[in-house]
Amino acid sequence: MKATIEIDCTPEELRAFMGLPDVRPLQASLMKDLETRIKDTADRMAPENIIKSWFSLLPVQSEQLRNMINAMISGSTSKVSTSEPSKEK
């Protein structure tokens, strides 16, 4: 013997019938928090912010980085100095 029962109800009605809690407010709160975290992370990974963090290093390091980038852009074949010139007497 085989019996088939068809129930026509919404998920909310079934949850209420089964006595399960309504998790929509919790889900909405978690999704809002997740969206905020993703936006914050995306803002930190923006090209402008990455460049700012590179150039906020020690002044000597930022000058070396500028020299290296300028050399790459200009297509220069000259060697980029990464240290101060030696003073020989």
C-alpha cells in the first residue's frame, strides 16, 4: 500500500507548524554585517590605498620605490640605485 500526501504551504507556514524559530531577522543582521565587512575589505584593496600604503613606508624606501617605478615607466636601461652612493676617497 502506498499513500501520497501533498501539502501546499509556504516555508514560513511550515516552519511555524513544525515549531521552528523564525531566523529571518538573524539572517538579515548577519548579511548586513557581511556586506559591511566585504565593503571595508574592498576599500582597503583599492589601488589608491595600496599605493598610499607603499609610499607611507620610510622615506628612503618610498624614494627607492619611486625611482624604480620611474625607471620602469621610462624604459631606462640604467641601473636603479637601491642604496646611497658610496663615498670613495
